[in-house]
Amino acid sequence: MTATVTEYVCQDCGTLLRHSNPNTLESMRDVHNQLCVVKRQKTMAQQVAVPKPATPAAAAPAPAATASPPPAIPATPSTPAAGGPTTISLSGTGTSYDKVDGPIDPKFKEKRQPVGTYQGIKVWGPYDAPGQLGIWGENVCVDFDICVADGACIEACPVNVYEWLQTPGHPASEKKAFMIREKDCIFCMACENVCPPQAIKIFKKG
Ligand code: F3S
Ligand code: F3S
């Protein structure tokens, strides 16, 4: 008879986080609290001593506070979704419908070959659409054959790297977390930590 927490509302910025898995929601909340711009600004404001109100009218004007602003973390994507070239097709007659269990192989780059790009995002084979889609991404990598469209990564990402990509005909799920704004990744690792089947691997830029 335990109540399941499914929502969290940030008291500072009002952002609503939702997930059916309480553990996932807790991870999302922790990440949000670390990155919340409004929360940071409030903390900074508290740290800057507020001068007492000036009494004499002729008092020298108080200098404007010159504390440097908190580091900006974009709340909205800074990179347009429009990508680069597409050299592969999501449709086809592929019959390689083997179910693939997580986690994603962290050494896949040593074992797989790039087979092309989709809107500029690198795709690693083997690739046999629509049943076998390989691993997508260079720094933000998702094994599309493991992804079951849970969506926790999309909700958790503070900089909106992901969007849904329809993948009709794939046996694990007919949509995937597509890292279209991969270049915006700030390597917070939230998505990697919340993905239930562990389909995600983040590679920090060296
Ligand atoms: Fe998003 Fe990159 Fe974090 S994809 S969740 S900013 S690791
Ligand atoms: Fe897929 Fe995992 Fe995201 S299952 S949609 S990569 S949370």
C-alpha cells in the first residue's frame, strides 16, 4: 500500500517531471536540481550580500552589483534540429530480427563499422532496416536494437539532445531516442543512468 511517486515539481522554476518508475523520477529530479538555472540564480543571489537601504538622500550611489552571472545552461536547444546528410534508409526488407538485450557494448567502436549517416548522425552497423538498426551516435550513442522507447532519456536530458524518430518495423519498438542535437550534450550522464535497458553510452569529448 505504498504510494507511487510519479511527479515532481521544481519549487524554483516550476518544471514538472513525470515518470512511472520512482527510481527513474528520483534520478531525473537529482539531475534537474543540479542543473536548474533558477535555483542557481537564487543561490547566487543569496551569496551576494544585500546592502542595507541607503538612508541619506545625498549618499553616494551604491555601485551596481557586479557579481558574475551563473554559468548559462540552455533551457532550450541551441542547435537547430536540421541535420547533415542522410545516406541510409529506415525502410527496407531487412529480416535480421534478433532481439538484443542491454547493456550496450561500451567497446562497440572497436568492433563495428560506420555504415552511413542519418541527418548527420553517424550509424554503426550491422544495419539491415527495418529490423536491425545498429548503434547511432558518436558521443551520445544509443543502441537502437536495444532501445524499447521508454522515453526516460528524452525527459531527463536538460539540453534536449533527443527527439523521437519513428522506426516502423523494428521488433523492440517503433520509435527511438534520436540524438539529433548531439553537439549540445553537456555530458551530465542523466540519460545513460535512467535508461531501463541500458541502451545508451555517452563518450565525453577527449
Ligand atoms: Fe543529454 Fe548528454 Fe546529459 S544527451 S542527458 S546532456 S549526457
Ligand atoms: Fe530508448 Fe532507453 Fe531512451 S529505452 S527511449 S534509449 S530511455
